[in-house]
Amino acid sequence: EAGVTQFPSHSVIEKGQTVTLRCDPISGHDNLYWYRRVMGKEIKFLLHFVKESKQDESGMPNNRFLAERTGGTYSTLKVQPAELEDSGVYFCASSQARTSGYTFGSGTRLTVV
Amino acid sequence: RKEVEQDPGPFNVPEGATVAFNCTYSNSASQSFFWYRQDCRKEPKLLMSVYSSGNEDGRFTAQLNRASQYISLLIRDSKLSDSATYLCVVILIYNQGGKLIFGQGTELSVKP
């Protein structure tokens, strides 16, 4: 079974630019989540999709962040325009059920300079 | 107060030592509990689920006390390969949504 795949693994962009992160969940997993870890802090929830619907986006920091999951398969997370404080590791996870163990992708390390 | 709090690390122990990690959570509505392991610059990986009855997987034993809102992880006979950051994680379920809440992690370093 293929795991959760994230692309790119690393991204270095300048402040003000746009970056789009992609996540391919495990096939058949309706639940898809985005998390973020900034330097020195714990991993924090950003949002939760069930299929193509956003169930909870309470963790999204501000309106510079836009997540989509068209067709209920892969998801994208766009940051526009990027700011320095957006630097961190963005993890995607998927699960079959909301209470079951989640599988994480290897993350995208975003550096905004 | 953080939603999930763990022992501040790092823990530096010799091979063969027994080490215990503690974790408390603040939301009594938390429904599922896990320990994840995260190696340097890697993604978190599920180590084990945690149940009130306690569960054991080889050298690892996890315990949940719902009344005290406390979770523990015991590692016996620690190996060099156990060196990693251990994350205490709870799941909050509400309406149709759900999310993992992470502790800040406790770093373990096992030395020869």
C-alpha cells in the first residue's frame, strides 16, 4: 500500500511569493488533514477534509492560506503571499476513520526568506 | 495551559535503561490516545495506541488514566535505535470533524 505522499519535500521561496504544496493521501482514505510545525513549537492542526468537504479549518492561520481537495483525492495547500513566519514543516495525514491512527506524509519543509 | 503537555526533555539514558514518559491532556472530551515517534527531520510515525486497560508491544508499555487525564509510555531495555522524539497525541472528535492534538514532544537520546 502506498503511503501518504507530499510534494515538494523542500521549498525555499522569497517573502511575497506563492507556494503550493500537494498531498496525495492513501487511496480510500476519506479523511485528510494538514498540520504544521514551526521551529520550536508543537505540531499544530490546520484543517480537516472529509472527501472534498472542509470539515474544520479552524487551524488555518489567516486568509493567506487556501486548501483545496477537488474530487476528494489529492489536496493542495497554497500560501499566497508567503511571509517569513510561514516557514516550517507542513505535514499531511490521512485516515480511514476519525478515531483511527493517522498516517503522515514525510512533510514539506518550507523556508521563506 | 497547553492542551497536551509532556515531560520537557531531553532524556539522556544508557543502553539497557528503562525510561518513562509522562503526558497530561486538558480536554476531557478527548477520545483516542496515541504515542507517535518522530526521528530527526522525518514525519511522525505511530508507535502505539493507548488504552485504559494498558497495552504492551514488546519493550513498550502504554497506559491511560482517564480520571487523571494522564498518559504514560514506558520503554524497557532501551536500544540506541530508540533515540527519537516521542509525541503524545490525543484525538478530539466533534460533529463530523476530528483532529489530532500534539504535545511538544520529549526527546530521547540513548547512549552506548
